[in-house]
Amino acid sequence: MQIDMLNKVRGQNPVVLNVANFVTVQDVANALNAIGASPIMSKEVAEAEEMVKMAGSVTINLGTLTKEQVIQMRTIGTLANQFHKPVVLDPVAVGAVHYRLETALDLLASFPVSIIRGNAGEIAALGGFDWRAHGIDAGTGSGNLDQITKQTATKFHCVVIASGATDTISDGKTVAHIYNGTSLFQAHVGSGDMLSSIVAAFAAVCDDPYAAAQAATLIFAATGEKLALDQPALGPGTFGSHLMDYLNKLQTTDFDQIARFD
Amino acid sequence: MQIDMLNKVRGQNPVVLNVANFVTVQDVANALNAIGASPIMSKEVAEAEEMVKMAGSVTINLGTLTKEQVIQMRTIGTLANQFHKPVVLDPVAVGAVHYRLETALDLLASFPVSIIRGNAGEIAALGGFDWRAHGIDAGTGSGNLDQITKQTATKFHCVVIASGATDTISDGKTVAHIYNGTSLFQAHVGSGDMLSSIVAAFAAVCDDPYAAAQAATLIFAATGEKLALDQPALGPGTFGSHLMDYLNKLQTTDFDQIARFD
Amino acid sequence: MQIDMLNKVRGQNPVVLNVANFVTVQDVANALNAIGASPIMSKEVAEAEEMVKMAGSVTINLGTLTKEQVIQMRTIGTLANQFHKPVVLDPVAVGAVHYRLETALDLLASFPVSIIRGNAGEIAALGGFDWRAHGIDAGTGSGNLDQITKQTATKFHCVVIASGATDTISDGKTVAHIYNGTSLFQAHVGSGDMLSSIVAAFAAVCDDPYAAAQAATLIFAATGEKLALDQPALGPGTFGSHLMDYLNKLQTTDFDQIARFD
């Protein structure tokens, strides 16, 4: 586990270009800034090439997609491949909305991505597994999440992160788990979107997307866990603002005692 | 006053579909999540039918409308009626901007809504009463707010909530009042939008929109009041994040001592 | 330095119309509300004339521009001139993205603005100076910022604010500096956007844009500095929510001891 990748992010301050979900965009920008990356959000396809060239990586979030935005996503995804910038896809609500699942599958057929980050219901839907999602939430499906994550990674030739109480990560060959976290992540809207963009920040400074996915997921999950331990009175709102403080101030050594993964 | 409707929201975790105001959308999503509902925001009309079917109720917020969004609002409102999902309309700034008033009246002529939630200036404008609104704020109009609320409810055959220091609620036959609250609600942008969507969450679990409107308004107002009493040093910013904590943690018994209504 | 202009803002509660950056729009609305102005955001060109007439001033933020939004910007800028409402332009990322620089220059050729507020990299780009910007951040350019600011002001016949650790302000004839601030402003996304709209609030109550720019910039910078001094444990997230509290509660006398400018 390359926890010191955090120092590379802070040292290189990579620009992360986001095709964003307008619900959570401010949290995502602040989280990227707090952890040491430089966020930029764009809505205009005419600036796509300049944006991609300037960026170290790209996050494409389906959270509040429109047909116009999907055109922009396709353009940016294609350009990112052309300029060798890693792409993270966040397939919000594909487990609950068939239109979104079709859109995500179309995008994945148009350009390869380095990493997909979703909840269990979203990853299962992409992989073609049966699952009962609930709106934007993971839902109550059951099934072998290791198998689902691994096979979805194989299907799309990329790294897949199924985040939740335990985060399951696979490159299609092996499966890693992150056991850190706090239930406050589920209580605060935008936690998943923040993670997706933070994963992109790590992928911008590391050629191995599987290592970047693991390090970013561990650091995000353990930051939240440490915050919840240090300040047990926090609720979902105050957790959100303090999370930015912690993303900004924690050092790699802060994770020595609490990191739990395999 | 059915304060225990809060437990039904938490038990059923209804999906509330929002056509959202982009200024306040993150607060609205977090408030819905905090109180026990499941928020989803959509901008693409192609997913409207799936979204409406999945939702327990719908909120249509005019806060940052565009012509494209109005088409989506009309589609979603019509579908919500078809699938018997209650609709809450938030007519932001119709008291100050004639274009918005016309748009709101057009929408209300296109599909019936269950509940309208606005400030006094907005409700007066919809009802055809004279009032001096100030931008997005209620303004300084005078008049019998009971009569205005009641007649606006009669005009649109729905429940109307005119929120403010005192909340006035009517189904066109009787008028109810909620006396709880705090001036911090006015100091924090998005309080009204949060209330509208929380009203929708309650309407999703209760067949009686008048009862849902009263319970939701009381619980929201009393939650803010209790927070301001418990933590008198809060200003408009910290009130916003702590409000999420309180929406999440307060139990029905917390309202026993402070609920004030008739 | 007209610090008591703050009381005029609070007394007059001017409506500030914003063509907004969707990343930071909630912070901007809350900051305007907190300091005593009345924010309104609009996306629909059909309501532009009503909005401009109602407003005391206008902020045009290029942060997440689209071609449609640029049409709206041009319409609103032209109407603002027609109705004698001051316009503040925030040229986000023109230092890093050529498409945005061209767009900003086109807008500035279409209608005069009262004030431009950007970081050093953005102001240098508009003025035609060489500078190395980094995404939305100022970057590491060097050069005589006094000269750059002054000549950019002369070029566009307006007041220019180059904000940063020291804020440099010029009307093309003289140069003023604000030395207050805190590094937390840089750590919190949206600080610049908040400042631009607060400058517009001050310009709405003062016929002299140079005086308004100085007073607004000083009060914003000193509010952040005082907050950071009073609460040294704040990180970028909690700073954001407490900043709203401080914008709301500080009085002109609070700045007596800490204001540093020339």
C-alpha cells in the first residue's frame, strides 16, 4: 500500500479536470484542493482539448447528466485517451436508472477508462449482475462482491472500486479490500463523488492505476475514520466541513496506526 | 399534528426527485439525506419517466429556471400526476420577477400540484395579491396572510405553505400556523428550498398533503429553533452545517417541549 | 478607505445579480446574504432585463462558462450598461485556458465593466502580460504586479483587483494595496468568487468603483484574517462555514485594529 503517494499529490499539485455532478461539485472541488490537487470543472466542449492537455487526469461523473453533457463526456474521454491522461468514471445511479446504465455502457464502449468508482449497486449493474439499488444509494443486493468487482474490472479492462463500509478494489486479477471508514460517509451526500475525484488525483501522479486506486481509497476512508474517532459528536453536516480540514492536514504517518486493508 | 410522521420518513426512506435550484442543491440533497429520505436530482428529460416511477414524490424548484428546465418540469409534473406521486412546487422569486410568475402560472395550469411552498411575497404573487417582494426575499408587503394563503390554496386546489417567522399553511378550508423557527433560517440561503423538499419527503409517506405539510414544516422549523437555542453562538454559516446534524439526530420526543402551533 | 461603506450595504440590502460559476454558487449566495446584500442567480436570458432592472449591480463569473451562458453574459452586460448598473467581471482561468481568455476579451469588447477581479495570473493574461498560471490558480509568474494591474485597468478603462496574499487594486492612475488576509482563502475554493460578488455589492451602494473595490476587498480580506487569528485551529472546510458567520457579524469597528493598506 503506497500511502506515501499522498506526498506525491501534494508535491505535484496535479490539475484534475472534472465533468461534474452539480449537486456535489463544491465538495468535490474543495476536497481536491484540500488534499493537494488543483480542481477544474468545465461544461463547454469547445475548451475540452485545452482542459485535457492541462490536466493530469480526468473524472467523469454521471450524477446529473444531460444529453449535452454526455457529448462533452465522450469528447473529453476520447481526448484523455489521446493525450494519455487517466480517466476515472463515476457511474452515479446506473443501478437504479436504466437510461443511465445505457449511457454509461455507451461511454465505456467509446473510450477506455483507467478506473471505475461506484457503490455496490452501480458496479453490479455495470457488470451485468442482479442487485437491488435504491435511487443513488447502493441498495440491499447480495452477492459475492469480490466476484462482482473482479469480473466488472475484467469486463471493462480497468480497475474497479466498489466503495462502501468495506471498499472492494480489483484490477481483474486480484482483489484488495479497505476496511477503514465511518458511517458518516453514507450520511453526507457527495462522499462517493469526492472519492472518485481524489482517486483521479492519485492516478495523475502514479502510472499504476491499481496502486493509485488503493492508496486514494485507503487515505480517504481512513481520513474519515480518524475524524469520526477524534470528534465523535460530529453529524453529517459538520463531518462534511471537518473532512476538508482533515484531508488538508493529515500526514502519511497519521495512517500508520489505523490503516486496515488486505 | 402528526410529529411521528418523521419516523415513517426514516422507516420508508422515500426517494425524493428534485428539479433543483443549482444554488442550493447540495444543501437540499444533504437535508433530505439527513432527515431520512433519499435525494435524487435530474436534469435530463429522457430519464424523467424512470425517475418519477422510482420516486415517492417530486419537488419542482423554480430557483434557477431555464426554458429547457421548464420543459423538464412540465414533463415531470405531468408524469407525477400520471403515476400518482405528490408534487411540491417552490415558486422562487415569482414575487419579484414577472417572467417567473408567468412560468409558475403556466406550470400550475399544466398539471395539478399537491403543495406549494414559498415565502409570503411568492404566495401573494401566485394568489394575485399585491405585495412588495425584494429579489428572492419575501419583502415588506402587508395584508392578511391567512386570507392570502387560504385563497391561494383554493385557487390552485392544493395545500399552500407561506413560510416565514410564522409559517401559515392552508388547504383552502382551514389555516394552520407554526410558530417555531429562528432568524438564522433567513440568514442562510437555501432554507426555503430545503423545507420544500422535506415537505415532499413527508408527502411521500402520507396520503394527506395538508397533514404532511404541517408535520414537515413544524419539524423543520422546530429543528432550527432547537439548534439555535442549544448553540446560541452559531452564525448563518455554521448554522447550515449543524442543521444537517440536527435534522439527522433529533427524535420525535425532542419536539414535545418546543412545538408551538395551532 | 471607506470602511463604513459596509453599513451602507447593510442598510440598503442591494440585490446583486450573478451569472454564476456552478462550483461556488452556494458560497457566493451565502456570502452576499451574510454581509447584508440580497443575492439572485439567473440562467435564463428571457428574464435578463427584469433581473438587471431589479439589481443594484451585476457579477459575471466565467468559472464554468458555456456558449449559451456567454450569450446570457453579453445580454446582461449590455443591459447593465443601459440601466447604469455596475458590472464586476471575474475572469476565472483566463490565465490557463486560451478559449476563456478570448471569451473574456470578446465580452470586454462588447460592454464596459466597472471592475475586474481576478488572481495575478488572470489579470496578467487579460492585460497581455506573460505569466505562468496553473489551472484556476494564480501560478508562479513574476513581474511587477503594480504595473500589470495598473496597465490592465488602463487598457479596459475600469478598476482592476489582482487578489492574492497582497491585493493590488488600480484605477489606471494610482495603485492601492490591501495587506490583510489568510492562507485559508487559497485553501478554500470559491474565495475569489465570493470576493467578486461582494465587490459588486459595494459597487451597488457607491458611485465610485475604485472606492468600492478597496473597501470591499479590505473588509473581505480582514474578515478572513480576523477569523484565522481568533480561531487558529480552523482548516479550509471549517473556515468556509465560519467565514459566513464573520461576514455577518463583524462591525466596522472590528477592522480598526487590523486593517493594513496603502
